[in-house]
Amino acid sequence: MSKISTDKEKIQEILTRGVANIYPSKEFLENELNSDKQLTLYLGIDPTGPTLHLGHIIPMEKLRQFQELGHKVILLIGDFTGTVGDPTDKSATRQALTPKQVLQNAKDYQKQAKTILEFAGKNKVELKYNSTWHNKMNFGDVLNLSTKFTVQQLLERDMFQERIKAGKPIHLHEFMYPVLQAYDSVAMDVDGEVGGNDQTFNMLSGRTLMKSMANKEKFVITMKLLVDNSGKKMGKTEGNMLALNDSAANMFGKVMSWTDGMIIDAYELCTRIPQAEINLIAEQLKDGENPRDYKFQLATEIVSIYHGAKQAKKAADEFVKIFADKGKPTDIPEHKISANRISPIDLLVELNFSTSKSEARRLINGGGMRLNDEKVLSFKEELRIKSGDIVQAGKRKFAKIK
């Protein structure tokens, strides 16, 4: 077992930085951290997509803080619960994923998580899959688990109340999701769990089950979410979701697209800059200093964590060239296309600049597509494409045709 540190400053960082709530209390966890015993805690991730993103990165940073103090950290891949589907924040039932799809989505998770957590050495992060125990359960086991919860408890979830009011269905397997996720804590016999604030219900369900089945208290740390001015989480639809498979340039550009009101929260949640420095930045912004300068520093800091200082410097220089000097990137990726006469919509989809034809149509209608610096005015007009043409989508996506 690795040596446990009770460094007071680092413990206070665990208890406060980026934290929304601690259950059963901050005092309980502080006593645990000062007790010299090794705590075991985890973050569970359902592989609903092929990359880790901001929603995973924030609680992973909290895991890193625990790992640095010598505590045992588990990264749990929800390859079983991922096929059930977490109803959190969903106004309709999630589309079911097969075990094969879930494992395919998760194949790069450990590699990506290595930029934050240590998977080698004496106190390495342990990677687990919850199918290990869920696949061994029979129907009687599941029924026994369900006796630990009431329908009233599960109906407390906001999204279920909203669906009932809207006359939308709630499927039985959605009720079972928090029960199954709760059992993960019992199966691993953990001391605690970390997750986003939107996962509070699921994590507290695990706390309930730990008390009932193991007679053990489990602490839960819920992390703040990075949201825009309207309170909306970063997402794929908005195009501002920071993902660990983003290139350095795309990551830099996405951070620069965040609203000024997000700057301080992003420094706290997404960087390792000391809180005292962040407080100073907040004061300077209040005094009227230019938010763009601090956002530029923020983007550089974030890209440095995941791509290194050299790539962050290159991304920063490219950003200045494109946006401040209104130039083009130095290295524009080349793409082959299937035909030299093609509709603007098909071209955007073929270049992977749009995930669907409807998204491409919206981009064109909004004036976001250019061919050789000329704005494409209509999605109905066929384009003639030749080698060397430059296609631009939005502010950050460029391709050279070959």
C-alpha cells in the first residue's frame, strides 16, 4: 500500500475545488482524509460515445487529487449499465446500445484517461468493468436488490416527473438503472464515489445500498458542471463540448468560443492553476480587464494539459493567425472527394464537417460555409470542385481538396 499523505492544503483542495456537495458532510470526509487510512473511491463512466469529454474530465481531476495523496482510485467502465441506459436529464428513453457497441466506444478510454490519471506505479489506477458482476446476477438477485428501493424514491427524479406531466412513457428498465449502478459500490466495496452534479441521484442510491447491504457509510462528492450563461451544459449539438480526442487546434478554438461568464468556473474546473491565482483573475475581470486575454491564457493552459506545451503554443499561434490576422491555418488537411461536381450539403458531410445533412443545411443557411473564401449562398446549387480548392466550415474547420 502506498504511503498516505495528510497534507492539509491538498486536503482542502479536495474538499473545496470544483465541489458542489459532499455527502454525508464535508466534515465526515475531512476526518477520513486525516485518518491515515487508504480510501478507495471510483468514477463510473457509461461508454455512450467513443471519447471522454469535459463531463468526465472534471471528476477525473478530483480522482487525480486523491491519487496524489496515496488513495486507491478505480475507473469503472459501465459496459453493463451502458447497455441499459442512464435516464439522467433525458426527456425520452435512451436508444439501447449493444455490448459490442459499448466496448467499441470504450476502447480508447484508458489511453485518454492517462493524460490525467496514473495507470502505472505502486498506486496505479485500477480499471474495472461492471459486467464482471452484473453478468453473474440472476433474476432472483435483481429482485432482491429492488427490495432495497421504493417506487416513490425512484419517482423523485425530476426527469421522470417531467415525463409524467408530458404524458411520455417511463420504461421499467429506466427505473432499474440507479439500482444497478448502486450495486457497483457494493460489488467493489468502496469508501466513496465522485461524479458530476447531475449524477447525484444515482450516486446517492449507491450510498443507500451500501448502508443497507454492507452497513457501511459511503461518501459522495458531486462536482460542479461547466455551463453557459443559460445554465446549459456543454454539448455536441452546440459544438463546444471539449473532448479528449479533439486536436490541439480544435480544443483551443472551442475554449475560445466559451462565453466570458464561464471563464472563472473553467479555470477552477479545467485547470490546475492555484485557486489564489484564479481569485486574482476574478478580481481583475471585475475591474474591467479584457476577458479575451484571460480566455486565451485559459485555452493555452487546458491544451497544455492534454497535448503538451509545444502543441498549445502552436494552437495559440494558429488561432491568432486565423482570427486576429484573418488568415488560414498553416497546415490545412487534404481530403479526397468522390466527385468534382457535388452539392454543398454532400460536400460538408463527406468532409466530416457536418454529422448530418440537416446540420449541413443549417450551416450553409447561416452563412457558415465558404469555398475559396467565397461564401456559399445556397445549399441547392451544385459546386464544381477542383484540386487545391479550400473549403471552410464555420470558423475553425478547413480542408484542401485533392
